[in-house]
Amino acid sequence: MQLTNRSKQVSNKEMTLAEKMYLPAILQGLGITISHFFKKKPTIQYPEVKRYLGPIFRGHHVLKRDEQGRERCTACGLCAVACPAEAISMVAAERVKGEEGLYREEKYAAVYEINMLRCIFCGLCEEACPKQAVYLRHDRIVPVFTERDNIVYGKDKLVEKMDDRYVRNNPSVQATPTEPSLSRSVG
Amino acid sequence: MDLTILLTKAIIILVIFGITLLIATYSTYAERKVAAFLQDRLGPNRAGPFGLLQPIADAGKMFFKEDFIPAQANKWLFILGPCLAMLTALMASAVIPFGDSIRFGQYEIPVQGIEINIGMLYIFGVVSLGVYGVMVGGWASNNKFSLLGAIRAASQNISYEVALGMSIIAVLMMTGSLSLRAIVEQQATTGFFGWNVFTQPVGFIIFLVCAFAECNRTPFDLPECETELIGGYHTEYSSMKLGFYLFAEYINMFVSSAVISSLYFGGYHFPFAAQAHDALVNALGANTGHNVATALGTVVFFSKIFFFIFFFMWVRWTVPRFRYDQLMNLGWKSLIPLAMLNVVITGAGLLFNFNYATWIVVIVAVLMIVVSSARAPKGAVAVQRT
């Protein structure tokens, strides 16, 4: 089996005088290394320059609101069931009169927590959600934590801010084959 | 008068000392930067602009580390090792002429630590002492890897010192002096093509290879090869003692670059130096003009040194380490006979007043290379023995 076309038959033939003197080979090598000295470096200076990771990168979780700003999540628990790392937990509550502007359905998640130490960013919660409520943002990563207490993300960190609505900049691209598009309205 | 001489000498020695240390410090930075660039990376760029504070951060780290002496080590020799390495490395730069001279009133002060007529011999003596630092440190560590590294260093340095000395004899024959200043002045009088690199190409290559070996630089860094000996002679060292060993290597590199530049590349001399000197004297007056010309020469000398330091690093990231038997074969079977041949041919050339005689060796070698590669079987691959 041939893996690459760069493999070379090893040879133990007698070296010629030029090879025994090392110098021609060394000069050749010096030429190769100095040509690399002047090449453009591929390094991206990470914290200052951030690379676009593609439209389907699975990063920071977001709990979507609908067009009128109501939370989509109904605390059905399918995401928690789908989660292979068991990172998601939630407490459901019933919507009372006067909260129609806050929650879309009669039932909502009073507590919705994702343990970021457990999360493996597989995107199965996104796939499981029947209400298009949970998404993994392609443009933001979960920051490095320094305090153990801060690593369980609650609704304060997860629910989408109205001034920072999340849209996939390429809605035709799907993270998973079964992912419903963000632009499609849900009846 | 005596006091004046003493004071000026003290100042010059302190300045040379400081410059040597500064260059050695920034050689560590340059090493990392050059290594990175040769490998398509960027190198240190976080500490200060372009990472320029990196050596200071490194030194700070070294100072704050635990200074550990192993229980079974010979304590005093263990301390003496890095001291010796540092001492000998710093001593060598005393006789190197960094520039012509500074005129100050009726005084004329050479830009040099000490002008002695056995300068080259002094450098050889000090460089040979340098192996004691490695040897003593490796032995005192009471560790088999350190000892192996030290033995390797000792045998390597002794082997290559022979070829180093032989290669220099040809230059000394042509100059007739052991003083480095006299060697530089002689190259200045004969002009650009009188530089010893043009009259002594073979000697230059031998000297260069031996200088790499003497500095324990790749491809001859067997004393500290990590794959076989962990860290070689400095395996047991930590904190600033290790720092001294690493530092001594860079100082040695600086000194050998300076010696190579003054022996073979005309030192502080540069093409049209005499004309530049005359023009400056005419324009600025005898003293100022002369001093400016000296400064120019010093700058040229330092740029030559920096080129060779760069060359040391360039080679380090190009050529892999030799095997031990290859090292000994190269030293004893190739370089020493070649150096002897070089001496003989130079002597014959001097007899007939022909300075470029050693080019014969180069021409013969090139012819032999061409013939041997022409006769080599093309594309034939021997069957592997199993």
C-alpha cells in the first residue's frame, strides 16, 4: 500500500566524494533554510486576531427569543435527554397571567443551566430542540474560566439579549443535517 | 601618566565586558528569533515590543529558580564549573581589536583591551581552558550522563583544537605575527582581495568548522545532546548556574565570531577604508576625523561579528548533529591532514611570493567532486542487506 508518493527507497550505496565532503549538501541545506527565513509566516496572532471558524462552528450556547422577544424554550427537557454529557438541567414553571410578553408558551424554563465543564459542544441539544430555542453560536466561544463557581451557566448568561440577537450569517448552511434553519418561522 | 593609562584601560575593559555581556544576552533572543524565522514561526513577541524584553524575563526566571546542588555532588567543584566556563569565555575578548584607535589630545588609545604580541596564542590558551568548565561541572555532578557529556566535550575540544591551531598557522606564516592587531593591519594594507578569506579559503573553512566544534554548537553539540545524554554536562544544574553555562556558550560564540572576522575578514577594515579615513580627516580635522573613522571601522567590525553570530544560528537550524564516530573521523582524518596540507602549500606559495596558493586545494577538490559525481551510478539503488 502506498500512502504518499514521497516515499523513497532507502539506499546504502557508497557515498560519492561530494557527499563525503558534506559541504555541497550543507550549502544546499543552508539555501533551503534561508529561503524559509524570508517566507511569510502563517501564524495568526491569536488573542488580537481571531480567525473566522466557519458558519457551522459550535461555540457558546444561546437560548433564542422569537421575533417579539419572547423566550422560545418550553422546558420540555428533550435537550437534557439528548445531551450525552448530561450537562443540561432545568426547572419548568407555568406561565401566569401578564407574562405573555416574556414567554412564548404556557410552560417555560424557570431555571436552565448548562455545566460548561461537562459540555462537549456536540450540538445534539440544538438538534433535539423542537422549538428552535437552543443554539450553539458560531461566532463566540465559551471563555476560559478562572472560578469554579462561574462555570455552570444559568439563564443570565444563556438567554439571548435583545440588543445582541444571534443570526447565522449564512442561514443556508446547517450545522447538522436535521437542523432547522434559523430563518424559518415556527408555527 | 601611568594612572591615565590604567584608567583608560579599565574603562575600555569595562566597556568591552559590558558589550560582550549585552551581545550574549541578546544572542539568546536572536537565537530564538532566528530559529523561529527559519522554521516559519514568529518567535518570542510577547515581552515588550517584538519580544525585546524576553532575555531580561529569562534572566529573571533563572535567578528566581531554586539553586539546587545534588547531595552526592562535589559541592565546590560543582560551583567552580560554571564559574570557570564564564571566566574563560569572558577573558578571551580582551585581546580582540575592536577598532583602530581614539585620538585624544596627544594620547592615542587603541580600541582594544590589551595589545599583546601573542594575542592569538592567548586566545588559544584561554579557549583551551574553557573545556575545564565543562569537564569539572560534568564530573562534579556525580551523574553518569553528565560525566559522559563532559568526556565527550573534552575529547571533542581537544581533537578540534589541533586542527584549529594548524589552520591558523598558515595565516600566521603569511602575517609573521601572533598579534591580532598586526593580522588585521596586514589585511588592511593588502586591500579587499588581500583579506585572509581570499588568500586562505581552505584555512578559513577548517577554522570555521573547528570554531563550531569549540563552541559546542550544532552540528557538534554532542556534549549536550538531549536525546542521548538528557542535558549532557549541565543535566544537574539549575538556576543561574545553568544560566552561566548557557551564557558562556553565547559569549564563546561572540568571541569566535570576532576572531573569525579579525583573522579572515579584515577585522575593522573595510574596502576604501583608507580613502574614507583621509576624507574624514580632511573634513573634520585630524583628531575628530580619525575618531569618526575609527567608529566607522568598529561598526563595520561589529556588523561582521553579527553576521557570523547569525551564521552560527543559521547552521544550527540547518545541519543535524553528527554521530560521535563521524565527529572523530572528520576531526582526525579530514581536518587535521587538510590543515597540514594547507600549511605546506602556503609555505610553498610564500617561497614563490604567491599568496593565493591554497586555491590549488580548492580547485583540486572541486575537480574531484565533479569527476566523482559524474562517475557515480545514476539512480542505482543497492539492495538492502537484511
